[in-house]
Amino acid sequence: MLAEQIKDGARLALPSENSGVPVAVVRALIARGARDLRLVGGPTGGFAIDLLVGAGCVASVEAAGVSLGPRGLAPRFCAAVEAGEIEMIDSTCPATHAGFIAGEKRLPFMAVRGVFGCDMLKNRSDWTVIDNPFPPHDPVVVVPAILPDVIALHAPMADEAGNVWVGNRRELKTMARAAKQVLVTVERIHPGNLVKDSAMAPGLLTTPYIDLIALAPCGAVPTALPPDYGPDDAMLDSYASAAKTREGFDGWLADFLGPDGAA
Amino acid sequence: MLAEQIKDGARLALPSENSGVPVAVVRALIARGARDLRLVGGPTGGFAIDLLVGAGCVASVEAAGVSLGPRGLAPRFCAAVEAGEIEMIDSTCPATHAGFIAGEKRLPFMAVRGVFGCDMLKNRSDWTVIDNPFPPHDPVVVVPAILPDVIALHAPMADEAGNVWVGNRRELKTMARAAKQVLVTVERIHPGNLVKDSAMAPGLLTTPYIDLIALAPCGAVPTALPPDYGPDDAMLDSYASAAKTREGFDGWLADFLGPDGAA
Amino acid sequence: MSEYTREEFLIATMSGLFGDGRFMVSGVNSPIPAAAGLLHEHQQPGFCVSIHGDPDRTPFVDGGVEPFDMAAQGRLDTFVFGGVQVDGQANINLVSIGDPKRPKKRFTGSFGAAGLYYLIPNIVLFFPSHSRRSLVQKVDFRSASPQAPEGAFRQGGPKWLLTDLCLFRFDPATGGFELASVHLGQTVAAIRDATGFDFVLPKDVPTTPEPDAATLSRIRGDVRDGLSVAYAQFAKDCIKTPGS
Amino acid sequence: MSEYTREEFLIATMSGLFGDGRFMVSGVNSPIPAAAGLLHEHQQPGFCVSIHGDPDRTPFVDGGVEPFDMAAQGRLDTFVFGGVQVDGQANINLVSIGDPKRPKKRFTGSFGAAGLYYLIPNIVLFFPSHSRRSLVQKVDFRSASPQAPEGAFRQGGPKWLLTDLCLFRFDPATGGFELASVHLGQTVAAIRDATGFDFVLPKDVPTTPEPDAATLSRIRGDVRDGLSVAYAQFAKDCIKTPGS
């Protein structure tokens, strides 16, 4: 249901690995044959981006890095870049964070320290260097706000009032507030209103920022969802191994989608 | 002990009313006869700033507002500005927040929406307008980083590992990370390490950011310290009433400092 | 004709200015705006007011910066600003009277007004003591001003100026006020006399509608109850008891 | 003469480069830097290493942005970067081989290197497979570069380049590397042969010290234990058991 909200061609922000990756939504996007998605990693990506790229859903990826973490390179992502099948927009973590923070505040731009001399700065027409308007008037890299069409994320819980607890994944709040639409799946619904719980409140993305919430137990599997569960190592191992080839990936994906996935 | 760390002339950041105001430290500063403090409200101020100004500890106040909240104007602050005894550097909340965020990130400047046409922009030589480097190249107000010498704040608890729980007062984390020195008083010490408590972690200012922690039960009284206690209305009423005159303030302060306060 | 207090009238009138927005924040020391927000919740489905001092109506979890970010995001539709002075260009002064460097009288400071003036679509200026001391030719200090350089980003601004005598509408095209209605018992001449700035006077100036019985009953019921959390004394002193 | 593994040698040698900083973060897939950090905790009182994958050594509570802010604040003293290529100007490449638009081989991406290259005072570049394929004349893509316009803010940068053959010192004044020491069994000629860029060769090039018995015992004891939380397989495969 949530996946239907994400239109073909949408600029879709996704959390970094093990930070609330909405695998259930990604699976549904693939099942419905989504196309031309423009992914933005927050600021990096892994399993979900590789899966979406391998399934042919993606037009471009903007990220500071895409990998399977301890399992090495993201094979479908790398193959697609090498084949020229997707556009890769390389970033660096602090620049992506700055872009989302500018987005959260609807500022047109934000400065970021360093980043000089690298090829991202050279290649990206949307990054530039300005002079610090204050002494010592040093050159400073500035990046524009990132304002995704939509973000999908998975979280341990929502409460009955529609607040979502994202814990210490502060960048998810920033990304959600920068996005035009916010879709959330959760492991469970917590009774009551967590805004009134002073311990839980600081980890909430509150209801004004959220468009839709759906229950999706194990919705981040095989990625980890701290503090609820760790990574599903067997499933990730099988993916990393299978996805090394096109055929291996296709077989793994068919299993992942199940009999109704072909629809 | 903490108050001795705050040198005469220091640029001292203080939390907004009912957000962790370090009244115990303020009391000690007055007792030791601190002078020429340059206060920065985070972004506003109340009882503590009025008290420090009335006691003659203050050279300047930078704030978006100073008041006793429901009790109206801050009488000693207003009298000192009217008499030309302190320098008032007027700000506006989002500009102060932007300055502290720039400070936290050690960025030289940060943009802020709006703020055009006001006299703060006209009067403050440290604020300026630049053109957005990106289309539509609209004019944007930018403010410099705020990097206080020291911040003092009061919090409900620290844990044994030296982490301080500030709950939803997120700006206290930002201000502390912007400051060169961070002094914290707390109501109590919590056993263990709260970083490992996923519910409490998002509300922590962790130990790398903190220089000194001291126990000071009721350390924010008479201001409120949610969720621990509300304001001491009787004490604040008596202050608001007494502080209307110099003599009334002096008497109230003598009571507040107690017999050892004259030392 | 039902009787009502001055505050009940202002609550009802202000509430009518809140339009079809969804979210309003009422700041410190703002019982009338808070009450008007509560009343508007009944009049406008989906509208919600956050009240400073009422923990159940303080939905912020990220400290003082969150409301400002919300405003920038277009999630904060309505706000009421007061002040010491307002002038005919909708500049407001919350800082001081006289030379700001050495003022005759110092007040609180500008708070968030200078930023929010560009971000909140429906800003109501509220000056409940209409006189030439508060509605002036030129404010002594501009805490917030709608006057920006050409091309400046703007998604909001002042829209109304409500006083105890009348209601002005701000016209962003001319940058000035137009008299929208006069409260019962007031005259255009009296208002001109009490106002330090020039304003546009339409041919016909209606009288501000009085609150009807249903509205008064709502104010004295749910609104009074809700307001009592943060403003118990005000609710007791300024709003009549139900049925009275 | 004690025997030791290649990894134990690199752990000991890298640890000696960590200096007097207080805080190091080791990233994903970095068992040798993590182990070197753990070893350095014993050698340098007050030093502390955060290890990706070890919850007890992950002190961050504000998500992914916190380490970058810490670096900007000067609270992050030491970091180890690897990559696909490094050149003689200390540009590193974590992105691709060939034309980046249509690369022969794509890798992960630059992660935080481009920013951290200006913020962390003690950056060690670690290329454990020293060859002309990894130590190149000019990287195919600059993920991070110390080359900034004049006057640019800089509180850190690359300091060392450690490989399995030798150790280079980066000289910010010349913007190039100098051979600091060669590992046991290597020769300057062999290193020159395996290196795609020119470097400064001092008159006397010492041999990189071998780890002493106490260091090896420490690596095989506390370090191995601590490392096993995040890197159990590596600890088992590459570090000998205590007393062996």
C-alpha cells in the first residue's frame, strides 16, 4: 500500500544500512515494477539500493557510498554503473548531511567543511565554492538543499497518536522533514502517546511530519534494526553470493518476492 | 567549584528559561563577585540573566529576548539597558539557533530565512546579506557561528560514565558542542551507562562534550526543570515583585545568597 | 442580545481570522490567542493549536529550534504577534522606546518575529490597547519587518491587525493597512484619532460581527476548560462561566 | 626473535602512528585499524577508539552526522583511510577505475573522506597491497584531496601512508611523500619498483621496527579479545593465540 505512493520517477530518499531500511516497501516497489526511481542515500546505501538497481527500478543513485558493508561491494549497483545503466551522482557524507539539514530548514544552501580538491566538487554542477562572507573570507564549499519527493523508512514502533520512534537515528528526522512525503513502516504499535514519555520523546519523529504509517513486522530484514534485531547474516550472505551474477540475482529475487511477486 | 571555571569577561551561554538554567552556578558566580560576563541566551533568557545583571556581573547580553515569562519584563535587565550599564546585542531566535548550529559544526556561517528589514540586521555588524549562490540567487541573511567560551547548564541526571541526559532540549546539545568549555550540574547520578539504553540515548549529551559535572539537587530552582519539577511560583513571584526596585532586588539577593553569600 | 466580556469578544473575533490553516503555535503570555486557537479548533476541522505552558499541547520533541524549522517547512500556518508598537508598514517593535542604544524604556526583545515574519502565511498582529502610543507613524525599533530586498524568499507575512477598537487588513501590494471593520460602539473618526499611522478607508466599513450565542457558549465551555491548563487565572477572570 | 603474522606486524606498526590524540573512529571493514586503535589504548593513556560494529565502542547518540560534527569540533584526532588508489599527492580514490562516467570497475564511493581530509589531524592512509596498481601516478578519481584553494580552512590532513612494504610520511609543505622506513626484508629498490609515484628518498632509510614481545603479547591478549566483538573471524584467523 505504501509503495503505491511512490511514483515512477520519484526522488526517493532511503536510510543508510542498518538505520531503518524499509525493505518491505522496497520489496513491494519491485513487485509492482517501479521504474526510474532517483534514489538518495542517507548518506550511504547498501542492500536495498543494490536490490532496486538489480531489479531495474532505478534511474540514478545519489550517495556517498553504496556497499554491502562487511560483505564488500554492492554487485548489482557496481555492474549497473559499469554498464552505464544508471546515473551515479557521487557525494560525500558531510555534504549529504548538510543538504538534508538545509532541506529540513528550507534553506537554499549550507556550507560544509573541507571537500576541496575532490572530483565530486569538480563534477557536480550543483556544488560550488563561495567566499565566507565574514573574516577571514576563506573559500567554503556550499551545497544546495536536498528536498526528496518522498522518504520511506522502517522503525521499531509507532504509537497510537501516530508518532514514530526512530531512536538515535537523528538523520532520519532530518531527512523526513526535508521530504515532501514521509512513508513509515513499523514493527509494532505502542499504546498511548509517546510525546508524553519524556524518555522516549527525544527519539520521536512526530505525527505532523508523517503521511502514512503501516505495520510491517520484520520490515527491515535482512538489514539490522537496532535495538530490535541484528542483520540476518545467512540471508545477506546468500544475497551477496547470488547477486555476483545477473542470473544469480534474478533467482534470488524471485525467491525473495515469492509466488505473488511476479504479478 | 564549577563557577570558578567561569572567568571574568567570559562569553557565557545560558539555556532559555525552564530548559536547564544553572541557577546554582549563577548563585555561585554572584557569590564570588564575577564581573564583565558576556551572556548569550539560548536563544532567550529570564530569571538567571536578570539576576546576574542585577548583581553587576554582566558586561553584555546577546539574546532574542529577556523576560520573566508570565511575570512580565525582566526588571533589572531592563533597568540596566535603560541606564546604559550593559550592552544589549539584540538577536532573533532563529538567527541565534543558526549561529549555535554553525558553531556546533565549526562552520563559519549559516543562512537563516527571513530576518530582512529588521533593526537587528541593520545594527549588527556581524550579520549580513549575501546572494544565494544557487538559482534563483535570492538575497539571504547569514549569521556567523556562535562559539561561547563556556556554557553552564543544569540537567535531570548524569550517569556514572559521565553522560548527561538533557531530554528533548536539543538546543542544549548544540550549544554545548559549540562551546569551548561545558559545565553541567545535575539533580542526581544514574547508575551505569545510559548510552547503552536505547530509550535514553537520544536525549544524552555524551561525555566527550563535557568538561565538568557536579551534583546540585534543585539546581535549577526556581526555574522549572521538566520533567523533574515545575517552576517555584512563590519564589518567582517574590523575585518579580522585589526586583522592580534596586533596593528590593538587593534585599532579595541577600536572602538568596544567604549568610555565606557575602564572602 | 447576549452579553460578553471584552476578552470573549476578542477571542471570537481573532478566531475568525485564523482561516483554513492546520497548525498554530501560541507563545508565552498569550491567553487570548490561545483561546482563539482553541475556539478555532471547533470551527475548522483539522486545525490544531499548540499552547505554551500546556504540556498536552506542546508537541515539540526537538527543543527550541523545532517550531522555527516547522515554520520554514510550511507546517506552521498561524501565529499571533503582539508588541509595544506597530506602524503603518506593519513593522512591529518588541524592543524599546526611544533610542535603542539608550532607551527610555526597554522591553523583552524580538524573539522569533524577524524570521517568522517571512514564513508563516497567516500572521495576526494583536494590539489590544489601541492608541497613538502603540499604533505609531514609525516604530522606534523594527523587531520584524515585511520590507525585504527584491526577490527575497517569502511564504508568509502579516495579514491582520486586531485591536480593541477595530480590525485592519494588511495589503502586501501597497505595504499598508486598510480598515476592515470597526468594533461595536466605535467610529471611523475615533479610530483615526487613536491611530498614529495613515490607513486606507474603504467606502463602507462594516461593524465587526458580535459573537453569537453558540460561539459564546463554546468559549465558556470547551475553550475555557482547555485554556485553564495554561491560563487558569485568565480563564477565571475573563471568561464567563457556562450558562451565565 | 619472535614470530608474528603479517597482520600483527601491521597492527603494531600502525598503532605507532596514532600519536597523542584522544579519539579515533575506525570505520566499516577495518579490522587492522580497529586492532591498532585497541593496542594504542594501552600505549597512550586517554586514547580511545570507536569501532564500527562494536556496540560498546559506538558512543554516538545523534545518528550519522555526529562523527562529522565531532571531527569539525576537533574531537576526532585519528582516522585510517583505505581505498583503491592513492597517488603521490595523497589524493585517494574509493570510487572507480577508468572513466568515472563509464568505469571499467566501480567501487563503493567516497564516504566521508572528502570532508574529513580537512578536519582530522592524524590521518593514516592504509594500502596493504602495495603495487603500481594501487600506488599510482594519478588517481582515476579523487575521492579526497588535500589540494585546496589558498586560505582554505584546514585543521588536519593525511600524515602517513602505510603499506605492506613500507611507511611513507606525507609532507604538507611539498605536497608529496617521503619514504620513512622499509619493512623487514624489503629494499628501497623493490619499493621504488612497486610504486607508481615519485617520492623523496632520505639518505638513510631505517627499517620499520618489529613488534617486541610485550606488544605481541598485548595484541594476542586484550586486543584480540576486544577485536573479537566486531571482527571475530579476523581475530581468529590473523592474530595468534596468547602464548603461541
